[in-house]
Amino acid sequence: MNGTSIQEVTDTEDSIGTDFGWRVTLFNCECHTFDDVERQLIKATRCTLSQARRYSSEVHNRGSAVVYRGPQERCEAVAGVLEDIRLLVKVSQ
């Protein structure tokens, strides 16, 4: 990711819950701006801009981040929206 400044990274596990066995992992790539990724995260997961910034920063700094947890069908839908702009994602249990 390129473009905007890095925000402080926080642990995303607390904010996305752990009640579901399925998750969407977003992987880093250098072909999208932070703004593009954050906008798509908001669209896909309905998170706040602040949370999207934390996710994008974590992905940039660590190489990946779990950006959503939920039922399998919802995770697949979230992944589909992220993939609309060719973000690299994985749905797993």
C-alpha cells in the first residue's frame, strides 16, 4: 500500500470478536493506496474509517490482518467485496 501516513497499530482481535470460526484475512500488496483499501474495507465490513485505518496499517506493517470474523457465508461476501478491487484475501476457518 502506498499513499497516506501510517497510523498506530492496535490489536484487531478485540474489535472484531471471536465468536465465529470463519475469518477474512487481507494481505499486503503495493498496488493499492491506503485510501483505496480503507474505502473498500468500510464498504465490505461496515467498519468505521478509524478501524479501516488500523486494519490497513496492520496489513502494511505485518503483511496481513484478520479484518472480519463471522459466519462462512458473510465472510465469503466480505471477501468478494474486497476482491472487487483486486485486494488479496483468504477466507478460512
